[in-house]
Amino acid sequence: MNLPAVWEKQIVSVDPMGCVILYAEQECRGLRRRLERWSWGSSNLKDISFDNMITSLSPCPVVKKMVIPTDDEL
């Protein structure tokens, strides 16, 4: 999702409710940072060298855990 033009490159902190990927270019391209709730740098993006850089964002991809079947399921 692209940010509204008035927000582009203006954000200095975020409070992700889950996992989010922040991008320095529109259309979720370019330099990026992944943040999770309470992760280092979310309250001050300067700590991760990403303050005033965000132009788009996306949720983190869902990774399914591999389940190994039991002998009964084979």
C-alpha cells in the first residue's frame, strides 16, 4: 500500500500491531525494513536508519510451518 502523499517520507516512528514491512519507494519497492510489535527501532525509526523514508508498506508474508506426518498419517 502506498502512503498518502502528505505522509510520504514524514514518519519517524510506528506502532505495528503485528508484522509490517516498510519500504522507501512506492509500490513496496526499494530499501526495506521489517518491524514486529515491540521490535527495536519501531518507536524511533532513526535507530534503524529509516526515519523520514517510508513511502509504502505491506504486511509480512504468512509463513506456514511444515508439519511432518506421523506414521498413522502416511
